[in-house]
Amino acid sequence: MNTDFNLDILTGELEGSQLYETLRTIRDMEGYYHDESAREGLNPQTPVYRVQAFQPVPEGTEGGLFFGTTFVYPGLVGDEYFMTKGHFHVNGSRSEYYVTLAGVGALILMDEGRRTTVTPMKPGSVHYIPANTAHRVANVGDSVLAFMACWPSDSGHDYGSITSEGFSARLRKVNGNATLVEEA
Ligand code: S6P
Ligand code: ZN
């Protein structure tokens, strides 16, 4: 297997022969936003984010690393910014790095005690996501937000607890400003 590929550090675009591509549209985001009727009012084919990933070993392999770029498009569902679904790692001890390449956003982290915090993302910002911490990224700007990520190949993705319980706070546009709003 060819284990080299190219990263355009200005746009985040990966180029290589063995990349996985995932597109998440408004249709795929059922249950993730606060205002479900606002989501239903949008064109279901609207892209929310796209992920390119390089996975040189099978998912679940201990000791390997995966690498990917996520592109979050600008937009709102009601007053909530376009964002990734967010997840815990199935293997909770696994941590991860995010590096912002383009655009402006916010990294939303929630620990096991359901304490949610938010950190600004801008080109060059590097973010360490600790173990046992749910992570989600919102685009708070007007252009594409691109960030690269590196995570262990045996991390896995737990979306179930996000769809059932959600994060304890959401990033919403309040009086024109990105504001972390606790869930009622
Ligand atoms: C994987 C890493 C990212 C996300 C991607 C999409 O551990 O955190 O590659 O998968 O940003 O987010 P999500 O929450 O839909 O998987
Ligand atoms: Zn992750």
C-alpha cells in the first residue's frame, strides 16, 4: 500500500489514491440540532460537512494512526451553526489532535461529567482533545472551515450517546455573536 499522500496546507484538501470520502448533508443531521423544524425547512441535500480520511490500517487496529481533513461549510440551522455530529471515542482512552487550516470556528468539548467548553479555532490553532471527551466543531464564519485531525486507529466513533443525550450546551448565534448556550 502507498502510505504517502499530499495535504494542501492552505485548503486542507488531501490528494492520494486511497482516501475515504464522507459527505454529511442536512438529511444526515436529523436529531443533532436544537431546532429540528428549522432543519426540516432546509434543502435536505445541503452539504454540512465533508471528511477526507487516510486509513492505512484496518479500523480497530491497535497502534496505527488515521489522518483526515474535515471541511465544515458556513450556515445555520435556526440559530445554531453548521457543525459536525460530534462523538466520544468508543475506546475512551484514545485522544486526538485537531489543527485548523482555514476559516474560523469553535471546538466544543464535553467531558464525562457533561461539562461543555468552547475554544476558538483559526488557521494555525492546534487542539489536543483529551481522552473521554466528546468533540464537535462548529463553523462560526462565512467561509469554509477546514481542519486536519490525527487519531488512533482503534478509537472508534460513539455517536449514540450524542443522539440520545446530546451535548450539555450548544453554540448558537445570539445578537450576532457565537454564544455557548446551556441546554434547558
Ligand atoms: C475522528 C475525528 C474527525 C471526525 C470528523 C467528523 O476521530 O474526530 O475526523 O470524525 O471531524 O466529525 P463526526 O463527529 O461526524 O465524526
Ligand atoms: Zn474523534
